[in-house]
Amino acid sequence: MTESNENSGKSDRLEVLKTYKMYIDGKFPRTESARYYQPVVDGTSLGNVCLASRKDVRNSVVAARSAQSAWARRTAYNRAQILYRIAEMLEGRSQQFLDELLRQGVEAESAETQIAKSIDRLIYYAGWCDKYQQVFSSVNPVASSHFNFSTLEPVGVVFVVASRDCPLLGLISLIAPVIASGNTCVVLASENSPLSAITFAEVLATSDVPGGVVNILTGRVEELSEHFSRHLDVNAIACDGLGAELDTMIKEFASETIKRVKIYNQDWSAEAAANPYLIQDFCEVKTTWHPIEQITESGASY
Amino acid sequence: MNQPQIARVFNSPVIDQVGVVERAKRFTTRSIKSEAKMQGLEMVLSMIDLTTLEGMDTEGKVKQLCYKAQHLHDSIDGLPTVAAICVYPNFVGLAKRCLAGSGINVASVATAFPSGNSSLEIKLADVSMAVSEGADEIDMVISRGRFHRGEYNFVFDEIAAVKAACGEARLKTILETGELGSLDKVRLASDIAIAAGADFIKTSTGKIQPAATMPVTLVMLEAIRDHFQKTGLMVGMKPAGGISKSKLALHYLIMVKETLGDAWLDPKWFRFGASSLANDVLMQIAKQRTGAYQAANYFAID
């Protein structure tokens, strides 16, 4: 009796397969092009994944742009709370991420470290949200009656091409510093390991991150690189491990609009891979000359 | 109370709401690409009534708008100018001076815009002021309150009186469809306005949501078509409010072409009342010419 029940439990139950869709403007649409591809790991297909088109890039940049000013206007403290919240949600889903990393061909031990470090990295940048400004800003000595100070401002919309080989940690190691300062981003997930990026989008969707702040596409960087690097409304690009040829092409296209391109070819699991300079990489320095009166004999003012 | 008789006088048909919505949706499925798209976009530009109707309008704002109307985007050669600019009566004289020799018309809202709640004397004085300052076109509002009370004769007489006060100026009659309640009422109001001598019928003031929608515009276009088939006289159409994307504007052009024919694809007979539409169209044109997606901050504020 028990045995037959167990058997029928196994054979009758049809497994429900998950459709991995993209994440644009806080929603999970399919690509407008209706195309898909099948990433293959060790001869097994990971499933049908959206193959993003240039119009998906366009739509997600529109979403990122319209979310940007409101995201930057939030207090640094609030952005920190939200980054911390992402980490909390990620922690709760770690088993799912583990399963997917294994499916994507990551070794069990390495997968566990990657997940733990991803959570820690979010906490790390959550901590920096309301502190990087004090470290990188300055009051500058000038030879006139001005109070002169420099502060960092987010560049705006950043296009992130995530690491091919480090599908979860590499992704989070770039998204977190980019959004910490008030940028919004469009992320192209690893072509061969897109599952953890989409599941991370589900984490984002349930952790108080406003729609449009992070948008995640799946597809081929070779097809999309011209479109995002020439896009006038993309203010900076972060690339990871694309190879010299693609890097050069992206830089050339980006030069049309004097767009900042940052190339990272690093081991994201290293301790040094988390640092506040990544926040600074996607900020611009704004210097203010504020007229003042000389009010004391010693020259002290303001 | 006397609605049935009057409705019969104007012989307005009953509108099949579901059918109209379905029909309007089908106009959005046409594929307009490359050269046809460019021609369509330039046609949209030439049909725009660039509008500023805010309580906070200043002379500076109107001058800026007039400059924008003549120099939509100087780095693109061969662009048309917009059809007209649309302002409050007290700015007509200024706009007329700014646009002297440009061929761009000055349209003025009048008749106690946007509510239309005032006496006929005051409304006519409003129109006379705009006309004497040199307005080429007058955008009047109908008395929606009277219309809802069934006083269709009053509405008719008012439009006729304003038409007489317009002299040479062309009269656009705003039905404010968002306050009419049903497509049957929209059709009846269209028929009344056309019978009373309106040169154009216009959907909305832009102050009430919903403003122009495709189904509402389709009902009005059909009123124009039926009038043309009966009398051989053309009446213009102006959807206003809520059309801010070039793709939507192209859908409207398709609807005009397929409902009324090519003769109406002319700024003399079809207009868009819009402010942000122009920049979106310019961005599309620049995208087609350069191949790169555009950003709003490269275009003049309007």
C-alpha cells in the first residue's frame, strides 16, 4: 500500500517547468522579438531563455532612465536599507540559487561560497551607501572668497555586462556598487548561465527595489553591444571578461558620446573585489563655488 | 428630456462601443518601416499644434515655444516646422510677433477655456480679443453642463455665435470627450459642432483625463466622414492630450487615412494637440538618421 502510493506519487506528478523571463521596469516580460535560445551545460539544455533584441535594450533603458531621478533622490540611508533587504531575501532563497548554480555547471563547494559571498557583498555595499560620500567628497582650498566643495553624483543610467564565468557573484558585485550611489542599470546576464540572474531579478522584485532601478536582460552581447554602447541615454558601461576585441569595439562606440567604460577582469571572490572605488567609478564629481564673506581676521569664513 | 427629438434632428447613429474599440485596435497592427516611417514622422511634425496652456505661462515661455516651433532640431536638415502654436489669448500678440514670416499659425484657446463656464458675452469677448490680436485659429470649448442637461440647441447656438465672431480665423471646437461619458454622446456632440459650422472638431482640452483616445477619435472621424459623404464638405480633426509617443501618432495617421482618406493627411485638416510629442518624433528621426538611440537631454525643452 505504502509502496504503491510512493510510486504513484513519483510517476503521476507532472513537473512544472519554470519559464525564465527578463526583468524590465519591475515586470517580467518576454522579449519583444519572441526569440529564445537554449544554453547548454554538459550536453543538457537549461531551458528556453529569452534572446533579447535591440528593442529590449531600448525599452529597458527607457525604464532605467525614468526610474533614475527618484532613486537618486531617496536618502542614502534608505538605499542602504533596500540593499540590505535584497541580501535578506537572497539569504532566504539560497537553496534555489544553489540548485541553479549546480545546473549551470558550478561545483558544489564553489557554488556555496559564491552564494555566501553574494549575500555578504550586498551587505557590504549597503553599509557604504551613506558613507562613500564622506570619504570621496572634499572641501577644496581656493584663493578667493568662495566656499569650494566637491561631492559625488551618480552618472545616471549604467549598462552592465555581467561576468560570463561568475554568474551570481559577478553580477551582484557590479549591480550593488552601481545602484548604491543612485544610478539605475540595465544588466545583460551571462549568456551561458542566465538562470541565477533571472532568479536574482525575482529577489529584486520582492525587496523594495523600485521598478526600473535594475533591469535584467538575457541574450548575446555580440548582438547588443553596438546598440547599448552607442545609446545616447546610457551614461556609463561596465564590462566584465568580454575579451579585448569586444572591449575595444564597445569603447569605440562609446567614444561617440564620451561615455565612460569600465572594464573589470577580476576574480570577484577575492576580498579586494569589494571596495568603495567601484561606487566612485560610476559617479561624477560636482564642484560648487559658493560665494562667502571673509568674516574674521584670521581668514576663517562661512 | 428632449434628447430623443434633438438626437433625431442631428440624425446621430448609435455607436457600437465594442465594435469601435475593436476597430481602433486594428489600426495599431500596421507595420510602418524605414522610408514610410520617416515620411510619417515628418508628417506628424508638420501637424503638431505645439501647446502651452498653463496658469504659470510667461512671456519667456511663449517666446521659447515660438523659437522651438521654428527650430525643431537644427542639427537635422530638412525638417518641417510645426503647424501652429497654441496659447492663451493674452499671449497671441506676442506669439504673432515672434512667428512673423515663419508661416506658422497662432492658435488661441478662448470661450472661458477650459471649463467654458461663463456668459456668451464674455466668451465672445474672449474670442474677439484673440482674433483682434491676430489669432489664425480659435479653439473653443462647448458647454458640457448644458449638453448633459439636453440643451443641445444652446450648445449649437453658442458654437454658431463663436464661429461668427471668429471672422477669418478657423474654429476648432473642443468637445472635451472625457466629460461626455459615452461614445454616443461624443458622436452627437460631433454632429452638433459640425452642423454649427466648426472647421475642426477636437477631442480635449488636455486638462481632463482621459484625453484623446483612439476609439473616441475614430467616432469623431466617422462623424466627419458621414458629413463629407452627405454634403461634400470637409471638416478637420484634432486629437489633443495624451499623445506623446511617435508610434501612437503614426497609429492615428493610419486611422485617419483608412477612415477619411489621403485628403485629410494634411496640416490643414488634421492636427495633433501636444507638447511632448514633438521631441519624441525628433528622437525617432534622429535614431533613423544616425542609427543610435537618442536621449531626451539632447533636445530642446518645449
